[in-house]
Amino acid sequence: MRYTILLISLAWVFLACNRSPEEIPKFKKKFRAQIASFEKEKVQTDSKVEEGVKSLNGIQEALENAKKTDQEFNRVYGKWEAVSKQVDQLNKKFEGLKSDADNLFGAMERQTASIQNTKTRTELDKAIKTTKDGYQKNLDRTKLAIDNLNSLYQEAYDVVKGLEVAYALKEISNINTELANIESRAKEIMAELTSSVNESKLLYDERLENI
């Protein structure tokens, strides 16, 4: 019911002016395209992180069998460097998503400000603020998840560097705990990013698409 009221209220923004002087349709289109672009990057990031986690399990097996350890270390470093680059790309898409959302809300706010009817303008301002504040929380969670991915990359890289030194000194310790922690955190972070994409789709599909 609350979403329906917000949808109706936001629709007034578009009905208030015949030509949408603030170019709301253009910003809607860009926002939707950026959601799709961010989702695509998120899927690619998920794949890279999964490969990185698998490489950690692989190096443990290689060390236990004492086979091609140098090659295995190089392979793992490469996998996690790929994760780092992919997270950078994901962050760029996130910045684009945030910018396009700001542009869309800004256009709605400017167009609402031009409406002469005080009651309509007040109701629309309230509806826009509620929707904008709710989506900002989603953006905040997304940024935190991306920051956590960067931390995960550094943690995994440190584990591998430490393990390589320990192996050279013939002092290998049990790394099962570290590996399990990295794998668990990776799943939690990617689940949060999936939720972020779904929230963005919900905002568009339920409140903007048919306006």
C-alpha cells in the first residue's frame, strides 16, 4: 500500500508538465541502463572472487603434495590481482549508478519545485524524499560491500604472501581457518551486492517504469 501511494505521488511529477522540462525520461533511461551495467559487473566480480577462493584451496593441495608450488603461487597471485582489478571496475559502475540516481532525483525535485499548487508540491516533495532516502541506504550498503571486497582481496593476498614465506622456511602452519574465513566472507559480500542490485531494480520496476 505504501509503495502504491508513493507511485501515484511520483506520477504527479510527470503529469504536471506536458514536456517534462527537466528531462526526466532521459534520466530514467540512463538510470535503468546503469542498473543493468552494474548488475553485469557484479556477476563478473562474483566469478572472479569465486576463482580466487578456489585458487586458495588449490594452493593448499599443491603444498601438501609438494608439486609445482612456485607455479601455483604465481597462479594464485594472478587470480587475486584479477579480483582487485574487477573490484575497481565494479566501483566505477557503482559511482555511475549513484550519479544517475542523483540526476534522476534532482530532475524530479526541480520539476516539483516549479509546480504552482502548494499542496501538490508539498506531497511530491515528501514522496521524493522518502524514496530518495530509502535508496540512499541501499547505496550506502553497496559502498560498504565494495570496500569489504577490497579488504577481502588484501587479506587473501596477505595470506598467500605469508604462506609463501612460511613454505620457503619449511614452517607451514594450518591455514584451514584463514581459508574458511575468506570463503565465508566472500559469500556474504556477494550476497549483499546481489541484494543491492535487486533493490535498484525494485525502485525502477515498481515506482518508475510505468510512469
